[in-house]
Amino acid sequence: MLAKSTNVFQQMSENEILNLIERARQAGQRIIATNGCFDILHIGHLRYLEKSKKLGDLLVVGINSDLSVKALKGPSRPINNQADRAELLLGLKPVDFVIIFEETDACNFLKQVKPDVYTKGGDYSPDELKNWPEYKTAQLLGCKIEIISLIEGKSSTQTINKINDASL
């Protein structure tokens, strides 16, 4: 796992990160969490993370492990491995911590982080989210769910498809 301290990346255990998050919570800081594959970073990711960070003090990003990305997106994914994805995310100003998780859903990640606010991208409607296991977990934890609007036409899948089409 990685954490950022004054723009210096530090290798930390998951327990160390969770302890820092808990200390921040006890100090009155508002914890924001989001998750995803974040396979090929683009401007849509940056804007989404900036909007998420504005909702609180500390932004924790959960990323799917390489194995869980394969399970979700297919055998040709991820394009970038989990270590590279984690370090790239930490290079973005709004991101404070990155935790890699093995599951295909983020329920355990949410249970560990216990955020005040959980953000999801606007490509999901509120009704769709209610069917997700993360929604039920967030409800049980008492955290607010915020849907963040996305930039139209910006996604890793669309970028990959564009590259694939160009190579034909």
C-alpha cells in the first residue's frame, strides 16, 4: 500500500494506513472514500477525484487488484498493473491514500475505511446503486453516498477501444 506525505510516497502496510485514517477521524477530519479500477488515468478521473476531495479532508481511493480487474473487465485488463495504478493515483493532488483490494466489490474496503462520504461516478443512477452490495454496506456504516458527475466521453474503456480501432 502507498500513502502520500508532503508529496513523498511511502510504502506502508494497510494497517498503518488505517491507523492514520482513524487518527484523522479522531482529530475531526472528514474521510471520503471512492473506488474503482483506475486502469488508464484520464482527465475524467482527475476531475472526479477533485470533486470527491472537496467533500472532506482526506481522500482514500480503493483500487481493484489486478486479479479483480480481470474478473470485472476481462482477460485483457488491466493495462497497467496495480502498483503502477496506485503510484499514479498518489501523484494526483487530491489523493491521500490508496488501498488495493482483492474483491470485485468494495464492501470490505468500505468496512475498513469507514468513510463519512462514499463517492461513485455519475455513470450509475441512484436506483442502480441501490442494487450494489457497496450501497448496503455504506448504509450500514452510516456514510453518505454522493454521486459525482462525470465528463462525457472520458473512460478507460473508451480510450482502449479508440486505441484498438486505430490499430486496425
